[in-house]
Amino acid sequence: MQALVTGATSGIGRAIALALHGAGHQVVALGRQKDALAELKALGIDARCADLADRASLAAALDGLAPDVLMNNAGMVAAPGNFCDMAEVDIHRLVAINLTQALLVTHAIAPGMRARGLGHIFFTGSVAAYAPYPNMAVYAATKAALGAFAQSLRLDLSPAGVRVTEIVAGRVESPLYKDVLTPGARAAMYAGQTAVQPEDVAAMVLAVLNLPTHVDVARFDILPTRQPVTPQVPAAEKSK
Ligand SMILES: NC(=O)c1ccc[n+]([C@@H]2O[C@H](COP(=O)([O-])OP(=O)(O)OC[C@H]3O[C@@H](n4cnc5c(N)ncnc54)[C@H](OP(=O)(O)O)[C@@H]3O)[C@@H](O)[C@H]2O)c1
């Protein structure tokens, strides 16, 4: 089976790409970081450079693909802070990367799955979609929209036998905040709890995929045992 993973160069997506590859799937991995793409290629994974914000780059990367599994995982955070202080460019970028590209990738791939009567589409969502999340209002909005899309898409595709799963992730220890928080602030985020590891999410994805095709896990929540439902994200220092 062919599996397409977006955001496969880092964190959760990388762990999922490796797990799917290890389970014998033919994996197509998308991302931009050249070293990470080269590492995946060295393992035998079809790793392709694509900027998901660029329509031409995305179209080139998807050309000729007809995956049975689509992992819509790529995402980003902007510097956490009060919405009133947010740069307009960050609002556009969050919507483009966390929401619009996932809709466009799905729009390119889902018709083939519907025609073949086979497929499984995952979305990496967030607990931020379901509970108030300070300093992350636009991120939360993009994940809420993604969740609503996933649940509605499932109703469009279920008559054709295509499964849709929304992953509602709590705090996962990944490089997600590396460009927007200081190392100290990032360390503080993970203190006092054992964060979910990217490999834990990948294990759940494999478990869900391996269920019989008459079973669809429409959504699963995965968060650290000791994490409250709404974790705190500190404002980035520069916006204080
Ligand atoms: N970590 C958490 O606590 C957490 C919690 C809930 C949900 N999530 C979600 O989990 C998903 C994966 O995040 P992560 O935690 O694994 O963070 P990460 O390690 O930073 O991974 C993000 C991935 O998205 C890709 N990406 C971002 N912008 C892109 C662009 N313009 N074009 C192509 N690829 C792009 C990155 O690829 P390049 O760097 O190569 O461009 C990278 O592979 C995201 O959707 C995130 O919102 C994470």
C-alpha cells in the first residue's frame, strides 16, 4: 500500500513515515528540510521536497500519486502571544499551512480513493480545537476548522468505504516550537510531565490502520497522562 505523509521531515510526521515504512508500506514523504529528506531517502523512502504553501510546488510533489493512506500532518505554530499583537502575515501563514494546504492535498487525493472504494485519510489535529488555548487563538481556530472538515469529510467518503481519522493530539515532544520559543521556555513546557513522543502517535496510527476495514476510528485523543485538557503555552518573549 502506498502512503503519503506531509510534514514527514520532523517530529510526528517523521515518526509516522518511519513506522509506515517499517510496516512495509511504500511511503512518499513530503517536507522542505533537505538533510531530513536525504536521511529518509537513504532509508529507501520516496522523500520529496515540497513547500505546501506554494501551489506549483505542491502540485509537482503530488503528480502521479494515488496513495491508499494520506497522512495530513504538516503544521506550524506562530510565536505564541496575544492575538491583538499578532502580525497579519502570521495569520495568513497559519491558515495556509494548517488548513488550506490540507484541504488542497485531500482534494487532490480523495477522489481517487472514492473511485477505488479504498483509502484512509488522517489529519493531525489538536486539543487546541476543543478547549480554550491562551496565546494561540489562530492556531486553535485552524485546528478546529480542520477537525470540523475531517468529521464532515468522513460522511462524504464513508459510503465509498474510505476511512477518515482525526488525531486530537495533546502535548507531543517535537521541534514544533523550536523557532518561536527560547530553549528555556520550551523546556518549561515539557517540565512536570512526560510528553507524548512522536513514536507514540505513530504507534496509534498503525493500530488504527490495522483494524479491519469495516472499522473506522473517526477520532482519537492522545495526550500526556499528566496533562490537563488545556495545556498552557507561554507567550514568546519578544511579544511580552
Ligand atoms: N507537538 C505538539 O505538541 C502537537 C500537538 C498537537 C498537534 N500537533 C500537530 O502535529 C503536526 C506535526 O507537528 P510536530 O509537532 O511534529 O512539529 P514539527 O516537528 O515542527 O513538524 C512539522 C512538519 O510540518 C512541515 N511543514 C511546516 N510548514 C511546511 C511547509 N510550508 N511546507 C512543507 N512542510 C511544512 C515541516 O517540514 P519542513 O520543516 O521540512 O518544512 C515538518 O515536517 C502539526 O500539524 C501540529 O500542529 C503537534
